[in-house]
Amino acid sequence: MKLDHPWLMKLGALLASGWVRWWMGSLEYKLLITDPSVDPAFGPFPRRIYLFWHEYLLLPFYLRGHCDIAILLSRHRDAEILAEAGRLMGFEPIRGSTQRGGAEALCRLLRIGRSYHIGITPDGPRGPRRHLAPGAVYLASRLEMPVVLVGIGYDRPWRFQRAWDQFAVPRPFSRARAILSEEIYVPPNADRTMLERYRLLLETQLNQQTAEAEQWALSGVRKPGEKVVTHSPCRNRFPGTPTSDPSSSISLEADARASLPKVA
């Protein structure tokens, strides 16, 4: 049996999701947030785009499953287990990147953005590390969805030094911290100049929030307004899932194929 056999992938996903629940479940989580409604566990609407760096994927993966979030993952074979594990954890995986399937992934994100929050690691899947690619900014502009930046930090995590993102694995029973921004709106139908202006703004702010979250996790100090958070599905879900207008989806797809940047 080949190593990429579907049944082996499903088994790997089951083991991976179980490991994430067990390992990440030992951490102490605290959140700093100005507007609690931007947390997808408490504010299902409006739909938002959440941006966080690839190296900290494990935290939102554990904390916010079953919150109507679609996540963008690469089409690389190594991401197949992650996609299956994402489904088991309560996410809707979208496959694609700038290298493979970017236009197709962007079209699907444009369709699904009316019904789901969207989670994107804007420096993935190959970097450069902590460099925000333009796809997420373009998506926010076309869908007129607010962006929420999520800065994440662990207390002295283990890192894969040879990985392009220095992927972080938190130590068991250590501190994990997250800082969420308020909603940020990219102007609709923004041109290249405006998209680049917002790309730089979002990249700078996300790096600042990440550095602050890392220092907070390392120091363990108490911050005014901090909240203890746990693994939690959305508590205010409405019956049924809102759907987009089909004619609107067709228009968005056509625009996407002729668009400026590829998906991040």
C-alpha cells in the first residue's frame, strides 16, 4: 500500500487531530481583545477574514473548530493529512496556493466567503516568513469582508529551525497568548496601489501584534482586559448556513480569473 493511499491519509488525519486535542489541551490560553464580537466563537456575523502567521497554525486549529471557518491549505501532498484533520476538527479546508491551484482556490474562497469566516496564513505555504502576500488583501477588498489580525505567541516553544517558517510547537502545560485586532476594512474594488498600501499596513500590524503576544507569553504578566479562553465551538450559531447569490458568485469568479494577485 502506498504511503499516500486515501485510507492511510485518513488514519494519519485521525491521529493528527487526536494529538492536537491532547497536546494543545494542556496549555493555558489567554486572549486580549478590544471587541469580543470579533471572536468567531461569539460573533458569527458578519463573516470575517482572520489572518495569522503559518508558524502558529496549531492555536486557532485547536481553539476555534466548529465556528464556520474555511481554512486555506496548500495542494502539496504533505498538506493532505492536515486538510483531513481540519475537517475532523470542524473546519472547511480549501486547497490551493500561489504555486498550485491558486486561481481555483481564490474562486472558491470568493464563493464560500458569503457563508463562512475565512482563516488564512498569509505567509504560507512557502514563505517568506512573516511576509503578507497580497491574496488575502485582494480577497477582503472583493468580498468587502472585514479583516481581523491574530497575533499569537507561546512561552519558549520548540521550533523546527530548518522549516521556512520555523514552525512553533508549544511546550506542554505552557502559556499561549493571542491578541486580536478590531475589524479592518480594505476599500472595495481597490486598485494595485491601494492593495499594496493595505498589504503593508496589515503586515506591519500583524508583526507588531505577534511580537507583543510572544513577549506576553514569555513574561506571563497580567494584562488589563485579558480573558481566559478555552476550546469552544460557536455559541451563537443560527439555524442553517447563509448562502451566496449564484449570479454574484459567477461574477466574482470571472473577476478573479482576470484579477491582479494570486491567492496567498
